[in-house]
Amino acid sequence: MALQYNALESFTENDTTEVRAPTADSSNQKQTSNHLPSIFRFDNDNSPIEATGLALNSIARGLVGMSSLFLGPALLILAQDAANEASGCNTTNNNDDGQNNDCSSDDDEGRVYGMRPSSLLTNIGVFSGVFSAILLPLFGAIVDHTPHRKAIGQWAAILLSIIKGIEIFVSKSTWFFISILQVLNYVLYQAHLCAAYAYTAELSIDPKEQTIYNARFQTINYFSMLAFLIVVTLTSSLLHVGDIGQARVSQTLAFIVCSIVFGFAWKWFFHPRPALRQVPENSTLLTAGFRKLSHTSSEIVQHWAPLRYFLLSVMLSESATGALSTISTTYMIHVLNMTSSQIGYVFLCVFVAGIPGSKLGGMIGLKINPLRSALLCLVVFIINT
């Protein structure tokens, strides 16, 4: 519900703030965007320059998320090796690019830092979710009540790029520190999304135009993740690296692309924004987000029953689908003994299947209406999992 801080507050107060992007002189940015591929350009004269920035930003966002797909298996393997060493199991046959199987027959996988190695990714997910839920109302308040929206998005992007650079050095001696960085990575990513979505909401007051923008951003994001999967998988195969090596390849590529794209987008295609409104009376910047969240939630529960059940459904279904990649990665590593390359091929098939799947979903939505189409998707998801 924390993510609803900005999006749902219109239900709870009459706000006359103009949400259209300000018409500042942006001729230099427009000239810069003219040199970009057409998929990043919006030729409509009324299109704010931030539309191009958000289109570019979608590339880097996709790589931030997908790079964790290759880092996760490496962290699981290194955690298991650390547990084996702590229990006195021989790991001398293991190297940085392979998985040791000497101790795989032992039913007890051991402990490292007080936890099972197979629980590492799920623990990262738990801590990431808790800290994000605590901090997102604060990020939302800063975006809403201060002129620091661009700073939030820009600095979060910078720190995300730096974290990708640090993760290149994943090894036996750094895996636990990098696991902690994964929690920070997720929190910063949510802060970045908070600022990016605030800019997205201001692109247009016309629902049709807004739909066009959102569809373009999602398309760019999807194909950037698909391209990243293909490039990392092929590069790792050509270099003949193992699980740890593939993680380093993925983080190197993510660091290079994110540093360039984030830097270019937030330098040239985002304008600062003034505060949308003042901090309410009897509130501070620290408490405004939590008070607003509480008030909005109360209003939805009492007066917006359909929206209440919709948001409940979204929370549960999004939590389930978000956890699927984490749980399935752990399962494929510890139960199926798959390598990170094989896991990459699995997710590559998933992404490729998403292309005809999205078309099929659109056809079903038109045929039986979007609500029943969404219900059908959830039923299929439940059956398959």
C-alpha cells in the first residue's frame, strides 16, 4: 500500500494542483532527443521532454532488475560453499567459476551467519520488502512536498549504478557484503521508481496519451531485459565462464549501461519540479507520508469497496509473482542442481513466451472482458505453481 501514497491521494482531498509538466524552455533537450532512435522520441509538440527521459530510463531500470537474476545463483553457491567450509566439508575442488558437489549428498546443508544457504535469497527478499515498506512513505513525502523530486531519482540512479559496479567483485570473500547490498539495491530502486512514476503521472491529462506513453515505456523495458538476457548468456558461453563468472559478466554489463543511460537521461531530460503542496498542518516531512497513507487507506476501506478488493488482489498477486523468481531460482539451484546459464535459458524462454502471451492476453481481454481475463491469468498462475 505504500506505493499508493502518490497515486491514490486524489480520492481523499480536493487538490487543484496542475499535474501537467511545466512548459519551460527545453529547446536544447529537444535538439538532443532528435539524435536518438525514434522509439525514444515523441514527435508531438505537446510532449514534455521527460517522456524521452523516461523512455531512456526504462532501459536502465530493466537491467537493474535483470542483473540480479544472474547474481542470485552465484550468491547461493558461494553461501553454500561458506557453510560447507564452516562445517569442515572439503571445498578445495571448488573454484570461483564452478559449483562444488563434494557435500551435496549431505542432507544437512549447514549454516552460515545463522541461516541455511538456501534461505539467502528469500531472506534478502524479506528484508528488502520490510525496509521498502518503512521508507517508501518518506520517499513519497519528499517527492510530493519538496522540490527534490529530480534529486531523489537522480541520486538513486547514481547509487544503483555504483552498486552494480561493486557487485562485479562478487567472490568467496565478498558474497555476504554483496548480499546486504542487494537489500539496499532494492530500496534504492523503489525510491527511484517513486520519482520516475511522479514524472510519468505528469506527462498528460489525456488518458489515451498517457496510455501511449506507458505502453512505450513498458515495451522498451521488456525488450531491454530480453536483450540483456541474450547478451549475457551468449557472452558467458563464448568466454566459457561458470556461475560466478557469469554473475560478473552480468554486473559488468549492467554497470556500464546503467552508468551511461542513467547519467544521460537524468542530466538532459528531466527538469526539477517545485513542491506540489505544502506539508499538512500537524505533520512533518517524516510523518506526512504515513499520515496520508493511513488516511487514504481508511477512505478506501470505508467508501471504495471495489477499489479495496482490487488493491487487495494486486497486493497478493504481485507479491506472489514477485517472489516467484526468487523461489524458483533457489529451487533450480538446490533441488535441480542447475547452473546459472541453464537458469538464464529458462528465463529467456519465459520472456520470449511473453511476446505471444501478451497478444493472446489482449485478445482474451477483448473477448471476455479485462476483469475475467485477469482472473483467468491468476487461475493459470495458481495451477502452474
